[in-house]
Amino acid sequence: MKNTDVNMIPVLLGGDLNSYNVARAFHEKYGVISHVFGRYPIGPTKNSKIVNFHVVKKMDDPDIMVTELSDFADKHPDAHLILLGCTDDYATLIINNRHRLESRYICPYIDPELSERLVSKAVFYEMCDKYGIPYPKTVVLDGGFAPEDLSEDALGFKYPVIVKPSSSIQYWKHPFEGMKKVYTAADPDEAVKIMTEIYGAGYPDKMIIQDMIPGDDANMYVLTAYSDSTKKVKMTCLGHVLLEEHTPRGLGNHAAIITEQNGDLTERFRAMLDDLSYVGFSNFDIKFDPRDGSLRAFEINLRQGRSNYYVTAAGINIAELLVEDRIFHRDSEYRPCENSHLWHCIPFAVVKKYVHNPKALADAKRLKKAGKSTSSLWYAPDLRFNPKRLVWVLEHLRRQHGKYKKYCK
């Protein structure tokens, strides 16, 4: 860890592991404390020495958010304030209100018009077609569906299928009992039932019916990119997901990742982002299709992913990318991550027990033995002389054994 003479304050919106991962990156590189704003405190950022948490119960209200951030800026008139959203909602709030914030905050985000296009999975798949990026066979629906419209012949692929909202942001704004991040339908009747429940809760956007790519968590990949203020990609890091969370609301969140390289795939995403004049972090969910050996994209997130520390752990500190670009205004060459490193936010014993891909598990064990592995929450400077934090981390990690036993069959 080293300090800098530049007066900077990372301001993060959220409170989950995403925020902690970003705060840790800033603390490791520059020794600074991050200020995190959220509606309520949650475990990953509680009792932390590297986070100053601010509870604002209506922080997701645009006017309240702008007022709170403006007041914070007034209290720190000489600081470089770097603003990052750590959930889809907060990233969108920053994008839509950037014009009200950027006089005092560094807001590394795209404009609302491009955001509106990209957050729609339906539009994202159209862009994938343009840049030669494979994605699963997909049918887009906008209400008015019946079981006969969702037969295998009508869809062009077999059941079971994936059912999910085109707009995750709109979906989570209309909660109902039993919500899931992604649904699986065994037949047309079940697909109709799922969509009827989602629309019945008030969801206003399109729905996606998608070919279900076979394979477990170890077939998943994640790509993180950073596009600087010149609107050019300066960093990419591809991660091979070994294991995900399996609780109903956490399904799909990455829990263990090994960094890998795939130049052809990375270059296609890089070309798309450069052509779109993208700015800031982007994050792509991808899955390996064993039927044809392709890597197929699912969606783009307009922010750093929840598991973003896998990038920092592999040797490219995401805080440094921001500071070099936005504070020091230093241009840099494009840098793909070429290190192989294991990141995890669960006990390694859980990784060993629930990763069933022999090669992936062997790679994880090799990296662990070689000392090339990192756990997000096990950060010595934050745990040292901090018993409350240490107790929470130990208990949190202990509970993962029970969660995987219950949900990861």
C-alpha cells in the first residue's frame, strides 16, 4: 500500500461486496478511506476501517441522492471526488443525473441515451450481431403471449428454457414474493406462468426467452473492461467462473474466478466498446457452449461487476485505472490482463467441494498452492485490531458451507 499527495475521496453508492472490493482497491493503492452511501448498512461494508458508511434511507431517490452528494462535496471543497455506483440502480442514477453532479464529482459514465440502449438485453443482442459476438438463441416478447406461442417449434429451440426480464433495473423495482434473478421453465405453461407473475407485479418492459446452454457454473465467464476519458478501451480482464452463489436472490453472483486469456473474444468486445464511444467500466456475462465450443454473451453491466476484485487481485488495480486517467490525466497503452490468479469470496473448502470441473478445480488448487489466490474479505489491514470486523468475516465465511449445502445440489 502506498499513499499519494493528491487529495482524493472515493464516493461509492451501495453497500455490498462490490463497494468493498472497490474500497479495498483504493486503500491498497493509495491508503485512502472510501465513503459509501446506502439505504442501510450491510455486512461487507460494516465495521470496516477502510469504509466510512453513510446511511441515507432514500438514497435511491434522485433528488435526495443529488442533495446528499452535493452536501458531501461542500464539506470537501478541495478534494477530487470519484463517484461510482456499485449496483445497476445506482449506476443508472449517476448516469441520469451526471449533469447535476459532474461540476464537483468525477463521473466516469456514458450518457443516458447510450445507457438506455445498452441496458435492454434485446438491444444488446442486436449489437452483438453487428460485432460478431455469439449469444444464446433468443426470442424477445412484449406481452400478449400464450402457451401455443411458446412451443418448441415457435421458439426454435427446446425446453427447458431460460426466462428473464430484458431490463434488470425495471424488474427489481417491482418486487414480489419468490423473485429470482433468472428463471427456468420446463414447458410453455410454466414459461407463461413466470411471465404472468412478473408482469402482474408491474414490470413494464420486454421479456427474454432463451436457449438454455448446458453446463454448470464452471462454464461461465466474465469480462471486465475499462474505457478511459478518450473513449478507448485501456484494460480488459477475462475471468473463468468456477462457482457462483446459489441462494434465490444471489443466483448468478460470482463466488470464485480464475483469470484467463482469450484474445479473439476480447478483441470483439473491445471493438464494440470503442465503436460505441463507451466510457468507464463495463462488465459482461458470458457462457461456454459445449455443443459448439463457442463463448456466448448474456448481457452488459454499465459498471464494474460485484466480483471486480478479481481484476485487482490479478495485478491491474481498478482504482489506479481511474486515478491515472481522471486525476493525473495520463494516457496509457491498452493493457489486457495476462496473469493467472484465483479470486474467491467464499472459503476455499467450499470451492474444492462444489467445483466439479476437474481441470478448473486442478487449476484452482495449483494457484492456491502457489500463493496466487486472494479472498476479498480477508484483508489484513482491515481485520487487524478490528475484532468486530474479524468476527463478522469469520461467521460470514462459516455460513457459506450451510448455504451451499442447502442450495447447491
